[in-house]
Amino acid sequence: MQDLSTLLHSIRSHLSASVWLPNEDDYTVMSLVAATSYCMSIFDSVPLVLLTGEKGTGKTEFSNAIIQVSANAAMIGQGSPAAIARQIDKTRGLLVLDDMDHLGGKSKTGAQTEQLRQLIKQSYSKKSASKVVFDGSKENTLNFYGIKVINNTTGIDPITGSRCLHIFTSKIPPLESQAFITQSENQLDYDDLSEVRDNFHTWVFSNTQRIDHAYQQEKQGKTNRTDEIHAPLRTFAKLSGDKSIIDSLEKALARQTLILGSKNQKPVDLLIDIISKLIFQGHRSVTPTHVYLEMLLSLQSSTASTFSISGKTFSPEWVGRQLRAQNLVSTSGRNTRKTIRGHKLRVLEIAPDAIKKVLGKDLQDMEDSESLSATSFCQFTVSNSCNGCRYSGIKCLLRGTH
């Protein structure tokens, strides 16, 4: 029998080979969501997932990949709210609600669709998942408990959104397309997928008591809804004993907390996470505009003006001040400026201590290694075109709205 860490990495590898996601840690999140589907009855609450992005960014493909590695999984397409409600009751496994734009928070809905919204909203918790539903003159008691993956382009209403993990799809940047094509070769075939599911079933049934014990410990003393929803994922991550899985999950959950606007998570934490990622990628200098765009991409914010931090407007200027305040960039010496499309951007050298903390070695030990240009983030500087830009769909200050 394969160990849990190996099984989770197999699932993650299959998911990451199926569709490109802008946030790599989201593959870890969804591999743990898939793991949770094998024993949902153990948990008092399970996550709902909102999978959203522009048309043509792989939402249905990613949903299919999730189904392939999950237990008792199915997909529902368009249909009447009453028919969808009955199907949810019958499935009792992970369920993808595909192309459900009418569930978006801004859409006008009829009584049945509003009732379906309410049922999905409550379906994350065992306590609230059984409901009496009226189908014409007929009265039925249905059980809606279980993981739902809501796939659409319009988002979801705030109340349901507060019960969701928010996973975003995006068009793959040209600079990353070749690496993804290579990665796509890791998709599991039919026999391999069957073996992974069989092995996961075997592992879960052999470790039911361990899962329950770890879950009881994880939820002890935690009463807020977010912790309840995250508890199954953390349970599996800790049972894996794999530090890379645990760390990746915590980074992703920190981002989820920021998306939901929790006051307990500082936006500076996301900034530090972004700088760490850029250091890993090979950046030794950055522009505040680049870091700002990466933060917007992580938060999937549509405009720069809608996100305020302690009364300060979220902007490249705020980012620059925080980079200096957190000692993430060098304050000695003169910083240079680079011009992109008429915009003069300040280039800041990343502090040697920050690089050592991330990479575990001093800067002088890497003198011969090639570093990425501080302006290479801009697609226009590479191809003289904004087509396929990584930041399509968010407000790029160098071009305006893509």
C-alpha cells in the first residue's frame, strides 16, 4: 500500500498537468480536497470550492481532472434547479456544478434558483445539509452534504463565497507555455488513475481511526467557520508528514484568508510570500509595480482602488514602502529606474538577508548564477506585445485594463 504523501503527490502531479493555474499552491489545495472526498462522513464540515476565471481558461478541464482523482465524483451541467437538487442528493460524493453562471452573486434569479443557492450555501456542514424541498406539490427531504466545485465565470454571492475555497484560472503566459507542455506529460492514464483511486480507498479504510483522531485534534478549540472548512485539508496534510505539502497548504490558506478579507491576516504576509516566490524564480531585483501586480493576481482583484489597507490605498507606492519597512530590499546605495511604455519604474535590489533566508545561502555564493531582469515581468519588453500577458484580466498600470 502506498503512503499518503506519495498518493497526494500523484494527485497533485495529475492536476498540475491538466490545467495551468496562476497560484501553484492551489494544486496542493485541490489534491487535499480530493483526498477529503474519500471519507467525507468523518468530517463535520467540508469545503465548497469556487473555480472561476475567464472563458477558455480550463475550468471544465480542471474540473474533469478533479473528478478523475476523487471518490464518487460526478459533474452536473445545465438543468432545472429542481433536477440539480435531486442529483446532489443522489450523488453523495464530490460534485462539480459546471458552468453555473446563474449562481453568480449579481445575477437575477427565480425562486427555484434562489432556493438552490441557499441549499448549496448550507451544504458544507452536516448540521445544515438536510432540507425539506418542495418540487411542485411534492415534499422531499434531501441531503446536500458534501464537497461542491462550483465552476463559473461570474463568481458567487458573498455569503456562499465565505464558505468557499477560491481557485482562479487564467490564460497561460507565453513564457510559461513550454514548461506547461512538458508538465502535461505527467497526466495519469486510465489505468494509473484507477490505481490511485484504489490505493486511496485502501489507505483511507485502513486508517479511519487515525484520520478521525487527527481531525478531532485539529478542530479542538477552533470554532470559526473558516477553521472548520480548512480542518479536513489540514488533517490530511499533517497525516502525510510531508513538510512540502504542509507548507504549500498553509501558504494557500493564508491567501484564501486574504481573499475573504479577514482582519487576522496581514496583507504584508502576502507581500513576503510574493517576494519569496520571486527570489526562487531567480529575481535579485524587483520593481514595486511587479510585486503589486503579483499581489493583485493572487487576490484576483479587478481594480487597484477597491482594496484598502489600514486606510492606505493599495498601490505600487504602498508596496515600495512596505518592501523597505520589512527590510526586503536594500536601503543603501542609489536605486535605478527603468522605463516601460513611458512609465519610469524604480528598481529595488532585494536585500541579501532576504535572499539567504529563502535560498539558504549567501548572495556571494551565487555570483556566477544568472538573475532575471527586474523588467522581465512585462510581456511587452519581451515580445513588444501585450498578447498573452500574465496579468490579463487585472488592471495593469503599464497599459490600462487588458
